[in-house]
Amino acid sequence: MTIFATASQLLNRVLVQDGRLVRLIGVRVSNLVGREKQLDMFDSAAKRAENLNRAIEEIRKKYGQAAITTGSKKEEDPGAYQ
């Protein structure tokens, strides 16, 4: 039986069989999965940024500081990185 079907059945019992009025209802479920780690929405972004920074540092070590830079640096002094 689905969560919706179970909730509907319980609501129907309260409304029809018990004759009670309902002002607010809610459904809450928990422990739907095993003990797997819940993914944090920031993990992948933080990991990507960490990998990017590591790659930038490797490029700079190999080719020098001016090998890779932000676009704003290029706009400040277009001739500096040629």
C-alpha cells in the first residue's frame, strides 16, 4: 500500500466513520531507506571547487602564475598575459 493510499484511508476513517471535523492534516514519513549516507547538496559543489583549485595550482606550478587566471584579471591589463 502506498503512503498516499494509507493516508487517504486514515482520513476517510476520521471523516466518515468517526464523524469528526478536520482542520489540518499532515503526513510524515521517515526511515524510508537504509542507513545510506544522505547526500548534502553542497558536497558536490565543494568537491568540484576543490578539484578545480587543485588543477589550477598544478597548471601554475608547471607553467607559471600567468598560465591561468580569471577573466577579470585579463580585462584589467589585456597585454599582461600575452
